[in-house]
Amino acid sequence: MFNRDAMSKHSKILFIDDDENIREIYGAALKEDNRLLDFAADGKEGFNKLAKNKYDVVITGIVMPKMSGLDMLEKMRKARIRQHKVVILTNHKLELGEEEMKALGVDGYYLKSDFTPDQLEKLVNRLIDEP
């Protein structure tokens, strides 16, 4: 049995991206004492972690080896794996409408070229504070 009060003090974030430099740069902005930060290098590794763990925020890229971010999100939907908040952070413009993003459980979509690590930190803080 777990202590819910002890668990609520730490938010859990999963950052999925195939570029190690991106994981390090954005990960550095997300590290705080009250956060547990986990990483995956592709959609397959991300899905395996999501199947075993519950995260407050999942941040994923799209174009990755083994399994794309969109394929991972679709697999999550089919397996009924729900996470609190999901954000897409990518270099690729997506042609997803609001309904498609909602169906995949996506709470936001951002281009890396337009979104700094500090902006991601602020977004994550806001998402964690939302019910």
C-alpha cells in the first residue's frame, strides 16, 4: 500500500524524444526537487514505461525510431492507458485537428523551434496545477 500524501509531493514527468541532446536540454529545465523525471528514447520505450507507470505529464516527440509518438499515443488509447496530461513537442508541423488531438488525449502541441526549455517548464507547472 502506498502513502497518497507522500506521492502527491512529487510530480512525475516522462519525456520521450530520440535526440539525447533535446532530452538533456529540456530535461535540465524540468528538474526540480519535487519532480521525478523519466526519459525514453522512442515511442516503444515510452509505451513500455507508460504501461507500467502513471505520470502527471507526458511530453513526446513525433518522428522517432521503433515507434512514432503518434503511434504510441494511438496504442495508449487502444490499451486504455490514460495519463494526466500529454504534450507533443516536435520539429514537425502536424495536420491534426482539435478533435483528433482530443481523441489521442493530447493537451498541447508545440514546435521545438518556437518553444524554449523555460517555456516548457512554465507549461508543465501550469499543467501540473490544473485539475
